Amino acid sequence: MTVVAEGRTTNEAIENGLKQLKVSKDCVDVKILESDDKRSFFSILAPRVVKVELTLKEKVEKKEVEKQPKKEIIITPENQQKAKENLENFMKDFITKLPEGTQYEISTDETGIKVQINNKQIGYLIGYRGETLYALQTILSTIASKGIEQKIRLFLDIEGYKEKRQKTLEELAQKVAKTVIRTHKPVTLEPMQPYERKIIHSQLQTHPKVETTSIGEEPHRRVVISLKRK
């Protein structure tokens, strides 16, 4: 990915470009396109403008390619039952610490365990952009796996947050794609969970005019939506 940035000095132009890409200077190759050193006598009164071209290095720009689907781990009925019992023992106590009326449901199948918690008063368990929800999901996964050698996949949702979030991200992907096509400029989204980045990638995977890449390191990894290279 390449961007062109401007500034009154070379350093300012580079900094402006780095802000667009949301990366540090060691992640890009810099090429000076236009310098104030080449200004003519007749342009001496004009504002100084330096243009630079910043190109993401290959290791940074490497696309977050969809991996080949892994073979699903089949959870035995015995381990499903054991994992559910582990969760039930925890949830019976945990639920007493939550607002009155909170309900939960645990369901299992050979692919994993699903936990649904419902109460409009427990939005604090979702947190900003689902951060608290994902942390709680990790904790519940550890609890469910206690005493079980087989890896247990656990999916937690609270008040249908994940379904609503998915719809929001799909709409965001399409909206930003239109902006990129109209302006011919890439757009870098805010940091997201891996699950959320995957939604963006999947939504635009077959788009004829734009493509998606990921930059940065966890937990600040971001999706960049840009025009496809011809």
C-alpha cells in the first residue's frame, strides 16, 4: 500500500503519511516526490510544500489471508457433559452476583459450547467494543476445560451483542468501501478483535474494486480498506 502526503517540511510530510497508515516510520519506505529545495524564484512567496510517497514494507502489508478451514475438533459426548457441568457449577454462583432477573443458557454440541446471558442491565459485561465480553469468554473457556484433556471451544454472547455487532461491521465495511472508491484514498479502521476483523475481510473478500489488509500488532491491529491494484 502506498500513500502520498504533504507538509511544510520533509519530516512533517512523513509524519502526516504515517498518521494515514497508522504505522511507525520503520514500517515504510520513503520517497521524496517534491522538495522545497527545488522551488524557483517566482514561487518564493508561495507556501512551502514537500510531497513524499510512503510505501508499506512487504512484511507489514502482507494480507491477512483467509486460512484454509481447519478440521473441526469433535468433542465427545462425555467431554461435552463434563464441560457443561463445570460451567453450571460456576454459573449458579456467578448469576447471584448479577442484577435480578439475569438468565443464562448453556448448550453443547460436538463443535463446542455456547453460553447465552440475558439481561438489559448487564451491558457492563459487554464493555467497550465487546472487550469485557471477550475477556469473560476466555475465563469461561478455561473453566469449561477444567479436568478435560480435549480442547473445548466456547462461544459467549450477551443480549445478542455479537449478532448486532456483526451486522454493524458488515454495514461499516460496505460504507467505507464506497468512500474509498469515491475518494481513491485508503481508510484505516479502528483496532478490532480478530473475530471482528474477519467479518470485515469476509464482507469485502469478493468486492470487485476494493481489498482489505491488516496492519499493526495485537491488540492494536487494524484493517485497511483500499482500492485494488490494477
